[in-house]
Amino acid sequence: MRADILIHPERDDYPAADDLPAVRAHFEREGYVVIRRLLPLAACELARQAFLREVWPARRAYFKRHASGSYERNVYTEHGHMKYPIMNLQDIGGRRFRQFRQRGLELLTHPQLRRLMRQMFDEPARLVHTMYFDGNQATWAHRDGDYFDSSARGRMIGAWVAAEDIHPDAGRFYVVPGSHRALVGDIGDPNGARYRQQLAGAVRDAVAPAMKQGDVILWSALTVHGSLPTVDGRHPRRSFTGHYVPDSQPLRRYLSSAPTDRYIAVNNVPVVLHEDSHTLGGVLKATLKSDYPLLYAVLRALR
Ligand SMILES: O=C(O)CCC(=O)C(=O)O
């Protein structure tokens, strides 16, 4: 645990999901809110099991990673957890991981979450970015809105979904209450050292809620958050995150100029695709990475 982070004792007086005024008031005041048992345990379990069955044993397949932004194979911790999260499961191609992709996206677009997002935005939501976590990469302190956001600054909302009961020592997700209103002005390149230093400095007073299967944390695009260092590496932290924007607003990306108008629909929620899955070349590439990784590795080495 970082010695300089003060983790507040859990008060757990979060509003109930159906008390919308209280949910919104907490979110607007603190920059985050926890909703207990929002999602059915069975839906969490289907997604978690699909990971264990399809992705965890796949030593050779390539998945896009959050930390590097590149396609890499699974790296396992000394306790056998997949260390680096998978980014944008909607872009996984081929057939080999289709249950994981489908079940994960079904969880992030579940009618309960879809309804909550609609209420938060006063209009339907679009899912623009997703992640899956097994082990802990110890995510650096950041604000999502420095990487991408809705066209109206700060309106994007992140959701962290516990796919299982998360052990407190697994490297809990934390947020810095009130930070969505505290940091203003130019804080530089979000992949640069200055940014990381400045944001890490903002993490004095964090909240790291204890999360049980089906619990969800929502946070604002401008709220500083990350994950605590792992205390006991035996424990995984299986979870999905989704980032949502109001459907009427374009997604704004600060670090890439990739087009944003292609999507699939899952549970009636548009889910933005990030790879060129609309071209034959794009489909072939995505299929190679997951279903024929050895061939992909050879072609990559020849390039
Ligand atoms: O749980 C984590 O490690 C970080 C998740 C996160 O930062 C995000 O989804 O934006």
C-alpha cells in the first residue's frame, strides 16, 4: 500500500439504485457513486466463467492492452493471474473468445445498467470503451477525460463492475472524491511523466470501496482514479469497466484520430468499435490475433 494514500474507512451509506435523486446528488457532489447489487450475480458469473474458460488458458492469443496500447499475449503474475487488462473486448475477432466477448458486453449493457445510464444522462447512453481485469496492473492515477470524453467535456461516465467478490488485498479500485472539481487547466500529455506525477500527487485522500459481485462504481470523466498496489497477489480482481457517453454526443478522442461512427448493438446499446472491423483486412487481422496467433506472430516478425 502506498504510505501517502489515506484510504477512508468504508461508510457504505451509498444510495439505493432506485433513489435516483440521491444517486445523482452523490455523483455530482463526490464525482463517483457506488451502487450495491445493481447487476444479477448470474450475469456476472457467466462473464467471469467465460474468461476462465476461453481467455485465461490462451497463452498465444493477442489482446489489446490498456498499459501499452498494443496487442500482446497474456502475461501471468506469479500467482497465475492475467496481469494486464484487455482493452475493448468488442474488437476481439474470430470465434475462439466469442463467449467472453458476448457475455462481457452483455454485462456492460445489462438492462439495469442501461436504465441507470439513461437516467444519469437524461437520454440513452452509448458504450465507447471497455476493459476486463483479472490481476492488477496497478493502474496509475488518471482522469479518463484526458484521454477521451464526450464532446461536452466531463460528461462521460465510467462504470467498474465487480464480476466476483473482490478481496480487499487484491489491489482495489480507488477514486479521489471531489477531484472532478479540483483539477483545472492544462496538465499536459496524459502519457507523459509530468501528468503522472501531478495526478499521483492528487491522490492523498482516496476511497477504495469494498466490492462484491454485482456491485458497480460510477465515476465522472474528470474524477481521478486508479488501482491500489496489490497487498496479496493470490487474489484476482475480476471486473469489467465500461465508459459511456450520451448517445447524442460524439466521442472525442485526444490521442487518436480513429473514426468513431462504427458500432454494434448489444442489449440495444450502441457499442463503439475501435478497429477497422468493417474492412476485409481488418476482419482477417482480428481473426489471426485470436484464432491463429502463431501465424500472426510470424507475419508480425516479417514486417
Ligand atoms: O481498475 C483499474 O485498475 C482501473 C480502471 C480504470 O481506470 C478505468 O476503467 O478507467
